[in-house]
Amino acid sequence: MKITKSIKFTKAKLESIKHTDKVQQFFDLSCEGLSLHVQPKPSLTKSYYASWGVKATGPDGKQKTSGRRRYICRYGQKPLDVVKRLINIKLPEWKKLNETSGGQTIETLVKDYISNGAGGYRIKAKGAKLKYKDKTTDHYKQLLECYVLGKTEKQELLDTLNNSYKLAENNYYKKSLPKILLKDISRSDVQIWHQKLEHRPTAANKALAALSIVFEWDSLKLKPMFKGVNPCLRLQNIKKQKTKIHR
């Protein structure tokens, strides 16, 4: 259960917020889009996020509003006035990224699969159609929600998914996979997301397989959201490090 409140952010007020046994989310009354996420005990993590709503047209032609958020930093890493100034400057730009017609994102596609596609059929090599088992379907949904959509209370994983990824000296990849427009998604985007999860190889490889299934499912629709080639194809699995046993 998540506790949500709206308050006026001040240094003293934020310092006074204590960790409880529940996730807490606070919205700033004095700065549009600014929120503070407080993880439950035993975590001591508080994090700033930018939050906003986006209207999009779904596969059924109906317009829906869904929430978006972008990780800013841990509480205390930047002064409050700097965080507010950043959001005031960048929020219009972040909103605009999702407000184009036909602007479906990876998040849109994955949510469509979870709602309408999970539990379908897979095709065997000889052409036979087999229905996915409920256990398999539930596992795919859990992988997609956790590792693609970022629906997790584990702050370490949220940081991994949302933080910049160093490609080379002074060269950082700053995109968040679920926010990338389908018309802009590339194999490199998926590969970097996969590499971000290299410290948990088994989960990373299974999440990649689940995301590939989403693209394959979409390609079989009469009006697929994504028009290109599945960007997950031919990406190599992350190898699990073998533990040496010393005798």
C-alpha cells in the first residue's frame, strides 16, 4: 500500500519525514511536477522524481491519461532550490516528448501486451500452436512490470534503470527505455537497457526474452504499434559468472 500526500516542500518539512513500513509519495504544492518518494523501513532512501500525466490514444481509439515520472536524484544530493529549478525548466520538454500524435512508447506497448496479449499462443518450430501456461504468463508480466516499467520498491533497481549509463569518458546514455517512442527505438537502446542489468544476469536475460515476446505479439496484430524489426533479436544473453571453488 502506498501513502500519497501533497505538502509544501521546505528543507525542514522534508527532513521531518520519517520512514515507515509503507511506501510514501509526497507532491510539492509549490512546484508543479516535483515529488518525493520515501522507501519503507529498513531502507533510508528518499528520492526526488518529476511526475506528470500524459494523454494518449490507445489501440481501441480511446483517449486515456496515464502517469509518467522521471528520476531526478537522491534526497540530499542536490539542494531543494536546484531540484525545483531543474523541474521548472525541463518539465515542459519531458511532457512534450509524450504528447505527439502516434506517440506510443515502449511503456504503451508493454502495458497493451499485459492487458490484452499475455496468455496467448506461442508457435513451435514445426508450426504447432501452444497456449502459454498461466504460470509462464504471470512470470512474463512480472518481468515486464519490474524490469521494463520499473514497478518495484527496490531503490537500487530503480537507480539502475533510471540513472545515466556510462558509455565512454564524458559520454553518458540518459534515455529511459519505457519512455522511448516506438518510432525512435533502436537495437542499441534495448542493448544498453539489457547491459544496465548485467549484475543480475538471469533476470536480465529473462526480461529480454519477455520484451522480445511483446514485439513478436505486436507484429501479428492487424494494426501493430511498432512498424520495424524486433529490436531484441540476436542480442546475446549476459553470461553468468561462475563461482570458483577453492579446495
